Amino acid sequence: MTRYEPTLDLDALEAIDAHVHIEIDPAGHLALPDVLMEASAAHFKSGDRTPSIDAIADAYRERKMAAVVFTVDAGTALGHPPIDSAWIAEAAARHADVLIPFGSVDPLTGAAAIEKAKRLVGDSGVRGFKFHPSVQGFDPSADEFDPLWSAIEELGVPIVVHTGQNGIGAGLRGGGGIRLAYSNPLLLDVVAARHPDLDVVFAHPSVPWQDEANSIALHKANIWIDLSGWSPKYFPESLVRFARGALQDRVLFATDFPLITPEKWLGAFDALGFDEAVRPKILKHNAARLLGLS
């Protein structure tokens, strides 16, 4: 196994996309069960839902961008085997000039999740972890998951955690059994308070809890916000206001590719007229600092 080590040339990159999904592996195995994959594709009206990791690397290289890539391990909650995070890291090592792998572990597996997290950092070289409490079926504030957060805090890498409403299961009866309440950012306030050395990234605008997310990020310096999953033209006004001002050093360019392309995201973002002193922070410098690349 080839361990990932980044070879990015930050000066040559125009942006770092902090939120890109790997939805298929070389064997054709999908990240989600068919019914959820189809529902999310319909919700987002996406094009090619399952580009290969090599195609993603080529596309970001052409754009002079880097991308943080990951899957979500929800094996217990969904009864669906995840894409292998160790494989993602090894594939990213072939494209270390543009890809930055994060791992994912299933919190419902207890001690096994902790051991897997340690292997993914130590052996595979992942640079962080992705969690989706609604899809993975867990309350991140619950005491039983605190040992996992402690272990990742000790590993010294950040976590990206889904917040807000959810395109996975959208439009299905019962939302496919997925509970939105697990993605309330207030649950992560507990995690950030207990683990001040753990950087926690709120993935997406946290609608319908954007005010809560803003308040937590203003209160705790280990909270970041990625701007993925929404076209910027639909961002809550309060998020735009804080991204221009008090939170400008902890807000991250992120798309949710392949659901949203960088071109579509950037076109809408530029229409917001961010100051030239703030724009490069959001597009590249904040992510570089969070990931230990600068």
C-alpha cells in the first residue's frame, strides 16, 4: 500500500475545494444504496453522479484546483458496505498534486472505529475524517462517541461533519428513514467544547439552523464552516454577512462535487461581490491552514 503524502504546489493552485465525494470504486460499488443514490441525484438535478477518482483528479488538475476527497462509512445504519477509505487514500497518492484524502469510519462500530481511524492516519496518511450523523444514524453529542472524538483529537486531524437539511433521502416517504435532527449543529457544540484541540468543520449552510451554526462558530475558534452543497445565490444572508466579516478566516470554498461543479459554484459566488482581501482566504488560504499545508 502506498501511503499518501501531499505534493501540492500551493502557489500554483487557484483554490482548494474542501468537500468532494467519491461515489464509486473500481469494482462499480456505489457509496449509497441505489434508492438513496437515485433520490439524491433527482434532488440535486446532478449530471454525472459517479465520476472515477482518476477523472476527478484530472478535472481538478485542469482547473488548477485541489480537492479534499472522501466517502461516508454508514455500513451499520444503511446495511450497505462503504467504499474503502484506505483505497481512496491510495488512489489519492497517485494524484497527490491535486487530491487530499479524508477517511470515514462508522461510529456505531465502537472501538473498531477508533482502531480504523488510527490505521487510516498512520498507515494510509488521510488528512482528516468525514462524518454524516443523519446518514450514519448517530447523535455526535452522545457520550458513547466521545472516545472516538478524543482519538481523532489526539491524531491531530480535523473532522468534517454534515449539518443542516439533507439531500440524501429527500423526496422519499419517511426520508428513507434518515433523521435530520442528528445534523443539528448544536450537537457539535458539545463536541467542540469537550475537545478544544479538535477542528470541527460544519459541512454546508446549516439550514434550518444557520443562526445556531453562526453563533457556535463565533463562540468557538475550533469551528469552521464549509460552503458546500448549495449554490451561493441561495446562501442565508447571515452566513454571507459573517463570511465577509467575523468568520472570514474560518470559512471554506467547497462544492459537494459531483453534485455541484466548481464552475457553477464560483459563478454564483462571484456575483456576491466578496472583497478581494477576503476572497482568496475563502478559496484557498483558510483550507491550506486548516489542513496544515501552509
